[in-house]
Amino acid sequence: MGLFDKKFCDICGEKIGMLGNRKLSDGNMCKDCAKLLSPFCDDRRSSSLADIKAQLQYREENKAVLRAFSPMITIDGDYKNIYVDTAKGNFVVSSNKPGNWDNENPDVIPISAITSLTLDVKEDRDEIYYKDAQGNNQSYVPPRYEYEYDFTLKFLVNTPWFDDFDVKLNNFRVKNMGSPEYNRYQQLAQQAMNALGVGTMPMNGGMGMNMGYGQQPMGYGQQPMGYGQPPMGGYQQAPQPGYGQPPMGGYQQAPQPGYGQPPMGGYQQAPQPGFSQQKAPASMAVNWTCPSCGCANDSGNFCQACGTPKA
């Protein structure tokens, strides 16, 4: 047969017009019959005439199944929606709403036929330039980029008529990882996986549902127990003028009963046995401090507390 010989459809028998032939592995079909095939069928050219006739028979039966299809869950993408009938265990992918499927005849697919479901996030980047004094594009150092993303659910299924198909969730490319739009399509993908009971989210930066995202880890920013807490009974009062000051770097410990105040800059030594502690009245001037016990003395050549001679 010549190249321009008239051809007839091996399905309906009608003459095939110019540019209207759809080749099969062992025959021809017209474009009108080809429209009746599943939209997910992508191996028509390698299919035999017997395979195509069997698929067309399935497509007629699908119309009756579709009329009984009652979606309980809907995942609304920008381009296509996923409708899930959890009671019957089926789902439909369509850009039309239920009730508007007569001309489309979308496949009713058993959920059990899904062998794999993954979210594919395609990242594209374009370098950002600045203009130099001559108006030429120059790269930043280091280079700067603008990122855009596409979100696609990739199905692998076990059916006689097709074994894979994609469902793109966004119409327009999404900018900025982590933006509200970016997170929205991630959530749509997760909703589809939850409804179908199968699926894997990608594991990389910015992916995933960020469960707990923005929450502080347990104990984050909290003071450890006892940190900066007042001592039992409350904070101590500042020492009175004329008495020992706290050593550099922190508060002193309360002196033990019967012991004198610590000398300036350090803690006191215990007084010698047999001597009682005495304090100089606050109104009296302090002339010298005992080098032995640290007692403040107003006058005299011997310590009023321990009797040590004045140095």
C-alpha cells in the first residue's frame, strides 16, 4: 500500500482522514476511537488491535461503575482533583466535578491497585543578576538564585490498561520554599496519601509536613531547676555599711552563728575557742580590723573578740 492510500479504522470501520490515523502495533484506528481510550493509556502504538478492543470494552463498563461512584473525600488541586470513595475502595482523577463526567468517562481505579504513590517536587532555579555601570548583567558573589517549584503526585498502579500516571497539583509555579503556597501543596499531597492510605513524602530540606514546625523543643529557653532561684526563705539582704562585703563575683554565704563577719575580699576564719564575738556599733567609727578573726574594732590595741594584739 502506498503512503497516501486511504486507510480505514480497524475499530469502527470508518475512513481515516488525513493526519487522523492512530497507529497500533498491528493495525490502525481513527482519532475518534482513540479518544475513547483511557487518558492514562500511553502505550497505544505498542498495543495490538485485540488489546485496544478489550480496553474499549472496559471503558464501556467503566461508565456504569462511574454512575455508582460516590466520593466521600475530595482533594482539590489546581488542575485535577482526586475523588475517593472509601466505602467501595475506589478513586477517580478528573478536572471536572462529579455530575460532569459523561463526556470524560474518567477511570474508576481500585485503591488496592496502587503499588506506589510519591510526591515529586521539581525545583528550577534562575540566577539573579545586577546591572553594572555600563548596564551589563553581573553575577553576585556568591551567586544568587530565584527558585520555583512544581508539585506532582506520581502513581504506580497494577491494572491491565495502564501502569502509571501523574497528577500535577499546581497550575502556576510556586516560589519560595516554606511559603504558604508551598506548604499548601505539600498538605494537599499529604491529604491524598491519607485518604488513599498509601504514599511517601520526600525527605529533604523544606519537604515534609513539618510536624511540630515552629514549636520550641521541650525545655527550650527555660531556666534549669535552681538556676537563678532565691535561696530557701528568699533573697538575702545587702550587708549594712561597715560590715564585710561579698567577695568579687558573687554573694557571700550567711555567716555561721558565733562567727565574725568576713574580711573584705574573703571569708573569715573561725574565732579562737573561748572568745565571744563582738560587733562594733554601726554609729562608731571602725579603726582597725583584727587580722586573726576579722572582727571590726573601734579603738584599743587588742581585739575585742579574740584578744589578738593590734598589728
